[in-house]
Amino acid sequence: MDLWKSHVNGILYGVQFDQVLDDTVVTRVADGVTAGLYPGNRAETREALGQALRCSGPLNDQAETRHSEESIRSFLHQLSAALTPPSPC
């Protein structure tokens, strides 16, 4: 199994009952990553998300959700951006 899958599966498990993967869900998951509720720190999770998003196969093949592949990919892009530290001035 690809290393990114455990990160993505954990995230997808956490959002499986959300009707829509909107900004509120992105914020909740980003805060959860920061608080240690998901495996890995921000940088590790961001790296895993990057690997997942470069993968051409389905991202929810092991942790099926009601969300489309397009919706999941968009959500993971937004989550990755939310986990990116602000650039110093």
C-alpha cells in the first residue's frame, strides 16, 4: 500500500458522513491535523496529500465515501492549502 493511503484513508473516514466537503470541513480537518487527531503532523500530512493528488487512481478505493472522486480531490487540494504555513514577510 502506498504510504499516503493511511493518511488519506484516515481523513476520508473522518469526513464520510459530511454531506458536502466545504470550507467548514476543510477547517475542521486542518485543525484536527494540527491538534494531533490524525496521524502525522502538518508537513507529513501535506506531503501525503501531495502524493495522493499526483496518483491517477481512485483515492477512496479503501475508505469509500458518498463523495465523488472530483469532490475528494478538490477537498484534498483545499486541505493541503490550509495546512501550508503562511510565508514569512
